[in-house]
Amino acid sequence: MNVLVLFCHPTRDSFQGSILAAVEAALGGAGHAVRVVDLYAEGFDPVLDAGAWRAHRHDQAWPAADLAPHLASLAWAEGLVLVFPTWWYGLPALLKGWFDRVWQPGAAFTLEDGMFQTNHLTRLGRFAVVTTHGSPGWFIRWIVGDPARKQLTRGLALQFARGVKTCWAPIYGVDGKAPAVLARARDRAVGRAMRLFR
């Protein structure tokens, strides 16, 4: 399977970077073709400018040169894995900007008579997220309402193939865990997510 891994964190020498390394090893070990997009490393521009916004409103693609490899990777992918920290209960700005700019008309969605059409990315049949939270799970789920999970698994996943298989693998309370405890939590979360790709 062709698997696109999207990594969004300022450094790879971090706990988040160790999650990426574990994901890459697991996918490669299972024989999948893997492409890693490191948004911070490439200096991805997350800003949807006025021209792109106008194109979106008219259901037209916006062929910015820096997006060509991202659009090609999205078209190539049969599976998508996101690895990122949840900040302020949502996606980091670069990751949100990736969706804003790359998921454009014709690539990730279409409009018909003003209606948003779902299931555009018909090749994408697997979707996994491994994310971290500084807060405990009860706080994210019951107080805040788990907004990042809802955005990705209820909203954006509508564009994937019908019957897409998804996995949400969060690691909670990372700010207060010892390294050994974090390592075990990482292994459990990555193992859970990678079961989608067996």
C-alpha cells in the first residue's frame, strides 16, 4: 500500500519525532511504500492567500508551484497517517494550513450546485492519527469535547473512500509522564494505529 505520513512538529529529536520513527519502521517493516512529508523541515507555507481563497469559492484549483509535490503525494496515497501534537485543543497551524491549501477543489473535493461533495479521495482507504496531548484524556474528552478528533474523523474523513477504516491513537498527559512511561504509551499508540495497515 502507498502510505503518506504527514509529520508536523518543529524537531525530530523530540517525543513526537520518536513517534514518527516508530511509524516509519512499522510501515516499512510491513512492506508498504512510504512517503514522509515533514512540514516544518520543508518550511511549508500554511497561508491560504486571497487568490487561492477566490479559486476555492469558484470550485477551481489553485496551481501554486510549492503545492505540486503535495498534490501528487495526496493522489498517490492509499493510506494517510498524521503525526502531530495537539496544541490548544487543535491542529498545529502548519497542519491546518496543509489542509487549507492542499485540499483544494479537484484534488480533495468538488462542489455541485453549491453543495459540497464527499468521498472524493477514493484511493484513500486507511486513515490513522497518532497525536499527543499535554492534558489528561478525561479533560480532552469531557471538558473540551475532543475537537481535533471530531474535525479529522467526522469531518475531513468524509472525503476519503467510502468505508474508510480509521484509527485515532492519542497519547494523553504527556507533560507529566516519565520517559519510560511515554515510551510505553508511544508503543501502544503506534501499534494500535499500525493495525490498520496489516
